[in-house]
Amino acid sequence: MKKILWQFLSVLLAAASLFSTSAHAAGYTQTKYPIVLVHGLFGFDSIGPVDYFYNVAPALRSGGAQVYLVQVSAANTTEVRGEQLLTQVKQILAASGAAKVNLIGHSHGSPTSRYVASVRPDLVASVTSVGGVNKGSKVADAMLSAPPEAATIVEAFAGLMSALGGSPDLPQSAPGALMSLSTPGSLAFNAQHPQGVPTSACGEGAYQVNGIHYFSWSGARILTNPLDIVDLHFLLTTLAFNGEKNDGLVATCSSHLGKVIRDDYKLNHLDEVNQMFGLTNIFETNPVTIYRQHANRLQGLGL
């Protein structure tokens, strides 16, 4: 019996070793087209040594991916942010010599990326939504009805984040951002840019439109790490959803775009970009691993 048990454990260890070798093999994340990471509301490319997508870019580069971090307005309309992103995509293509990019957008970064794919489909190979606000956020709905002073605070904070990120001249508009992220604002945007958006309440969208592949994933947990005190603010924001499954800022169904990889990771909205500083759920797949797996997925599709 003991011999059989040891044989079984040996097989498991061998399998784990093979998986680890495969997942960290040279070229595992090497996509045909560069990967562009697009931040959400209050976001930045990097502040000092800290990236918005914490430790994601180095992990992707270690496997061969060409990765670019961009910075758009921390708070503004999707269209304004989208035009800013389009300008940077053109610069990335000129610098890299690539024909297209793979856009990965978190939160407001999802519709921002979708805008570029809609107006210039010739420049985009894929769009991936991570906790994306694709059908609006009830938190934004609630903030729209808040006193005007709230928008002033939001705009000031957005300006601070842009300044710390090295782009103090980017225009900020808290009212514009909140309207874009609201349910009615998102519905209006989707009417103009419907690619990949599910037509059902909580289904999948078209996997491919105009030659562009669409994907999404999201978390569905609020408190994930007792050491991360930032998680506590999600206890307040989740109240806006009245029990609907969400990641603290975006409802699960709203996060769907194209092919839904998973919508139930035990991660909250900040965990989805490996914040704060990697303090995420130790009982769930590490967010950095999820990005690496997705890069390999894009590689398998020739993207």
C-alpha cells in the first residue's frame, strides 16, 4: 500500500514539474503582436517602481512578450481616453514595427480599448477586458447622484494620479468619467461601439468582429486578503449591487465581453491587476499567472 502511495505521489510531482516547466518555458508568453496594458479610473502606467498592473509586465516579458504600459487621463470620458490611447498605439506600432497590438484593459480600460478597436480595427489584433465596465457600474450610477463636491474630489485625485504618473497635463473630467462608467452612459457608448458586447443580459459576446478577437475575465469576491486593508472599502461599494455578484466595483454580468474565460475568480477589482502590491487571495490563481496564461492563449491563436 505504501509503495502504491509513493508511486502516486511521484506521478503527481512529475506532472506538476512538467506543468511548471511548460508555464515558465522560454517563449511561453511571446505573442506575435505587442501587448498593451490599459489602466482604469484613477490609473497610471507607473509611479516610480510601482506599475498599475503590478508585476504583470515583467512577468510577461520574461516569457518573451513585448509589453507596453500606457497612460491616459485618470478620469475622463471613454472617447477622450480612447483618442489618447489611439495616439499611443500608433506610436507603439511605429517604434516596434508591428502591424497590430493586443489591448488588455482593466475597468475603464476595457471600453477605452474597445473604442480604439472600433474606430481603427486595422491596428488591433485582440481586446481583453479585465473586470471591465462594459455595461456600466452601479457604483458610478450612485456617484452621479452625489453632491457636486464629490466630483471635485474625484477630479482632484485623478489629477494627482496623473501627475505622479508623469503626465500632469492630461485633461481630467470627473463628470465625464462617471457618466461614461454609468449604466446609461455605457449603453449609449455600446450603441456606437457594440463589438464583442453580449446582446443577452449575462451571456457572451461575439468572439471575433472585424478580425479582432474579444475576451474577458473578472473576479467575484470582496474580501480576499486580511493584510490588504484597501479591501475594506469594497464592503461599502458592494452595497450598490443589492446582492448581485460583483468584484466590488463592477457587476459580473457587466464585465462580460466576447469569450468569457472566467467570471468567478476569488479576486476583487484591485486584485485583478495584482494590487495592492500583490496582496491577493492565496487560495486563488495568482493574477500574474492569469495574465501569463492569457498571453499564451493569444500566442496559440497566432496573435
